[in-house]
Amino acid sequence: MKIVSDQYLTLKGCKIRYRDTGGTGPVVLLTHGIGSSLETWEAMLAEVDERIRWISWDVPGHGLSDFDANSSDLPTFAELGWQLLDALSVERVVLAGNSMGGAISVLMAGSQPERTDKLGLLNAASMGKHSPMPFRLMTIPILGEILSKPGKMAIKRKIDAIFYNSDAISKRTREMITRNVMRPGASKVFLTILRSMTSLDGQNSALVAQVLGILSSTQIPILFIHGRYDEVVPLAHSEHAQQHSANSSLLILEDCGHTPQLEQPQTVAKALVEFVFLD
């Protein structure tokens, strides 16, 4: 599938960038992780089934979407996700997300389960307490600002953290990560969201309980996908959540870290397409 053009619409005064392949088939909404953007889905979308309508978007303060001081937490992002779908006249949807985007997808499903056909969760955040030490240290005032300061080291740390084999990533992916890290104001947004999700003790307990509560009580079909060597979100989080989700399965990807849609796009595309069409 060819890359579709960027489009924009305004939600609650905030300009949101999105891409929409169009079509009349099942709809999948793709939501990226913290500090990332919709480009993380490009490699996967090059491999997908064109019978499916794929919509990807930049949440506020990410990619090329506007900053919004009132939109800096996951519940608000989940609400905006439904507003985006409403604006695009989408009634029912498969929600899929990576990392923070996985948690947003769960919150969306929890708020409007009657519109959610299925959930695809790729190394989803907020399903367990553990968080890597650098993330926890960034929740400390001043220290967090120092550790997240834009620059070459921040770019390198991000690449090393989210990829199993950082030497194998494409030039386009490096350029996307560099743009996202170096965008003026992006580090402030990153810290605001991170501190809403994490504390010095680990991931936010109330948010974890909310996400796990939705997953354990829903009958919505769920596909968990997780890279075995993820250094950001442990595989054990998806394993635990899957064991307590009634209508679910787990695909573990070897030689893969935190961003399976970038590291193994063909495998992820195949798994999501089969999941979408699974009765």
C-alpha cells in the first residue's frame, strides 16, 4: 500500500494530523507511542491488506499535530481518538496501538465498548508496574528536564531503548525520530505525559489498575503482540494481561524490541490483517 498524504482537522481547537487510506472495509485506528508519531506505522502499512481502511494519527504534541496544554494525559487522548473517528464518520473500529498508544486504545475501548470491534495491543504500556530506571528518574523535577534535553544523546538513547537492533533501522526512521526529539516544545510534552503515567516507583498504579480492569472485564477480542527483548515495557506485562483477558491471544516476536511494527513490519501486518478478518 502506498503512503497516503497527510491530512488535518481541528478537534477542540487543536489541529490534528492524520492519514486515512479510505475505503469501505473494516476500519483500524493506529495510535503511536509516547514521543513518537504516525510515521511509525509506515513500514507496516506498506505490507497490509488494502481491503481494510487504515487511519493513523498524531496525538496532540506529537509528530506534526499542534501542542495543546489541555491535552496531555491518556484519558484526554482517548476522548480525542473518538472525536477523530466521529469527524471521519466512523462508527465501529478495530483499535490498535503501540506502547502509550496501546494504553490509549484500551481506554477508548473501555469508554465506548459498543463501538470497538477488536483490540490490537503492541507492547502496550500501563499493564504493569515496572518502568525502566531512566523513565522513573525523569519524573524528578529538574533532573527530568536535564535527562530529556533535546540533542544527539537524547536521539541515541531513544533509538537504543526502542529497538532490538538499532543498527538496522532505516534512514527515514532515524530522520523521523530526530525530528520528533528536536521539535521545540516536544520534550516538555514528553515529560508531562510521562509524569502522568509514571512515578519514581514505576508506572502509575491507578492507570495500570484501570487498564487491567478494562482488559479483564471485556469480551472484545484482543491480540497482544510483544517483542521479547523490549527494554521499555517487559514482555511479562503482556503475558499477565493476556492470561487475565477472556477472549485473547499473544504473539511473541523474537529478535524484537519495543516497536514491532517498525522492526518486523511484515509479521505485524500479517498478524493484524488476520486478526481483523478473524470471525
